[in-house]
Amino acid sequence: MTVNGLVGMLKTTTIQNDTCGYFSIRSVVPMTSKRIIQAQSGYLNATSVANLDNVPTDLTANVSGNGLTNSISEITGMRDETVDVFSVEGVRVRQGIKMSQALKHLAPGIYIIGNRKFVVK
């Protein structure tokens, strides 16, 4: 499955493509030689990234752990609007907080922020 350059892998695959990069610690590393991409992870294919009108594409994914796509800890961008944070039970746990601060210091769980689900581990 590919979504705007992010390619998800269901099985372990070997990739060699200088227009691609893989997640490593907190960065994306260019693939300059053959690289094994583990199952249930992914990589970025720069040739598949599109600049969509009226969609913020200047986002940064901060990756922690072993570089798997399920290790994305935070996504930040130019817009830092004020949001409310709700638990999945519908209880407002934070009100009027900047998006960049919304996930910080929350207990592990699933939260709704601006009609999107976020998982805090």
C-alpha cells in the first residue's frame, strides 16, 4: 500500500532505489545500497510524493525506537492551532491547547484530537 510516498510493507522485502529512504531512529536515511525492509514497516518513495493543493505537506514525522512506522511518536507542521483533547469515551481531558503540545504528558491510551485518533504508548 502506498499513500503519497509512504509505502507500507506487509512482508519483508529487499529494496534498492536511490529515490527512497527508510526510517532509522529519528530520521529518514537515503537507500544508496540494498536494504531489507522488515514486514509491518515501511519506507518513503520520493517519486510518489505529490504536492496536493490546499493540503499541508510540510509535516515532519518524529520517529523513535527501531524505525518502524509504528514508532512515529509525533507529527508536527506549520499549523499549530488550538485544539481540545478527548478520550475515546468522549471525556474532554484538555481544552484550548496548542496541537504541538496536545500529546505531551498524557497517560497511555487512545485520544481524539481534531477528528483524528492518536495513540499514546
